[in-house]
Amino acid sequence: MTVATTRSAASGHPEPAGVDNRVVVGGAALTWRSLPLPTLSDPVAVLAHSAVHALTAARQHAVHGTELLLSTASRVDAAMRTELLEAGFTVGVLDDDGLRPHAPARPRAADPGRLWLLTSGSTGRPKRVGHTLDTLTTVRAEQPDRTWLCPYAPGTYAWWQVVTLSLTQPGQHLVVVEPDELDDWPTVAAAHGVDAASGTPTFWRRTLYRDAAALARVPLRQITLGGEPVDQAILDQLREVFPTARISWIYASSEVGASIVVHDGRAGFPVDWLDREAPGRPTLSVRDDELVVTSPYHGAGLAGPIRTGDRVQVLDDRVLITGRLDSDEINVGGSKVSAGVVRGVLTGHPAVAWARVTGRRAPVLGRMVVAEVVLTPAGPGDTNVPDEGALVRWCADQLPEHAVPRRIRVLTEIPVKETLKSDV
């Protein structure tokens, strides 16, 4: 299926079907159609000065098919700029004055319709993964009218997922929050009628931690989580605040696209989804505790079974994604510990808002399990605030001895990066 389009009367070029959807950015209510079509080189790597400039680049690509890599300047360091220039991209910041270009070292012909995404860099330097607007558009069935919040950094896979939904589906409106609005996004969302929002588990935990009452005032009917392992604790916390909303979690990446979508309110996905083949749907399998995906939404040149680098654990009737293979496994005296499983135990404590679990060098054992946590704000007169000893005992009641954290440090704020993640 290809992306539906209409014809722009002004330019004569095709417009995507969602061109008249409302787009709110920087507090201003616009439409996709009202966004300008900037003049861009082809191929081009656009470093967007702000959210509105990122949206104009997306619309320009949708209309003209310009070969485009879109990012924020902070995600493209000097080495990556050099790499892009040598790969034939014009590289420049896009702001109100247009594109400020740097010409490529080796000019080349453009690949029409190609979109490039930078991976998160969780396994090293970010890599370029090729897509098209069509392969990024994974929501194709008709949807109820929604106003979506988009908190993601421009050009990331998650950003494109929300943007393509609004671009290609009539009735899917968009409210974009800039980085300086993230702390107060529930106020922005409530003011503009947001009833659907997508974010990482860290994004949702941080919002609940900072102001759960403000979040509850946003009339959310659809809540989506992705980008990090999703545990039962965060699903239950969101269900308590929004008892009637549909709460979904999605496994997606630049390499394999949106591959798993779960709506049943439980962490993990059903074990009977493994090795199930269906036309137009990804096939999921497990090899050596690693999730392997064969997806119709894969990036260019990545056909067939793709090892994701994500560790999974089969527990009863569910398959749980616990974290990255290279960081989830901690070897404690020859015994393997899943950092994700320990993290899930910690976040299951009613007083823990967020947790991170890692390994630290230790005599005799080689490594020991340590953790950082952020506690939920204590209410007036609440004296039942756990100390390190209480949290260690909580873990000891549910984990084998070698998996119990030996040190737990309490932080005062949930850390978050530009990608809205805290563990990469």
C-alpha cells in the first residue's frame, strides 16, 4: 500500500491525505497545508532549528520526494557531519532564513523518496537506516479522530511514527512540544485538546513523578509506550490514572519498524505469537535469548530475519523484553543476572518511581548488582519512605541472592535524554 495523497493547487505537487489536519507547534495552531515548502538541496541532511522547521522538512519530503535525513543538531556531531558530507549529502541547519548549506565532499545523484534515520546509538555510533514514507507509515487502517501529542526529538523513528500518522490519515491532529515545554507538557496538551499521546516509559514515569494531578487532567483516550522495555508497573500506574483509556505498548526500531503492538494491559507479548507467520505482519522468534524479527517494515537492505540485540525472557505465557543484550546481562560469580528483571522488581515497589540497574566491579565475584532509584514524592505526614535496606529486602524476597542489588543510590530526579530515554 502506498501513502494516499491529494494534489496541491498551489504547487501542482501531490499532498498527503492528512494535509488539512491541525498542527500545533510553539502554541500556534496551523495545518500541514499552511506550513511552507522550503527549498532544499537533494540529497540533504537537515538539522532542524526547531520543531516547526522539522515539520516543514517532513512536508517538503512528502510533496517533493527529496532524499532527506532529518535530525536535531545535537544528535549530529562533527564526525557524523563529515560522514554525511562524504556520503554526498548537503548538510545544513534549517531555520526561518531557510537552509544554511554545506556542500558535500562528493556530490551524487539523489535517491528519490528515500528517508534516512539515525539509530539511537545505544550500541555505539549512530548508523543510517534507509526508509521511505511508505515503510514508515505502519498505521494504515482507518482511525477514530485523535489529537496526538508528539514529544519526540525530530527525525527519530518514534517522531516519524507520529508524524506519518498525522500526514497520511485525515482526522489525526498533532500537538508538538519543544524540549523546553516537556516539563509542563500536560498543561499544553490539555489546552489543545490532546486525547492521545505516545512516549517512552521514562517519559511517562517522569510525568507521573513530577505532577500526576496535571496529567490526570489531560483527557487521554489512547496512551502508547515504546522505545524502552515496558514493565507491568508503569502499565498499572497509567491504568490507575486513566481507567478507560486504551493503553498500548509498541516494539519498534529504525531497523525493523513497528513489529509488536500489545493492547491487553500486560507487559510482554503472548508466547503463542512466536514463529507465527501471517501475510503483511512481522514474524517474531527467539535465538539464544535474543529477539529476532522478520518484518515487512524493515529498513533498506535489511530483509530477512534480523537480530535486534534485545534480550528476551519467556515467563509462563508471556515473552518479556528485558533490555539490550550488551547491557542487560550481569555476570555475578558465574551466575547470570538480567538487569531488566531486577529493574522490574524495583519499579514494582509502590514507593519507587524509576530505577536503573547496572553491574559494578567487585572483588571475588567479578561483578555485583547495583541500582539507582527515584522515589515517589511522599505525601504530608507520610513516614513510610523506604531506605536502602528496605529496598534491598524487597528485592531479596523476590530474587535469588546473587541478583539482589548490593548498593542502591537514591536520586532526586528521573534522568532523561533527548531521546526521552534514560537507559541508553
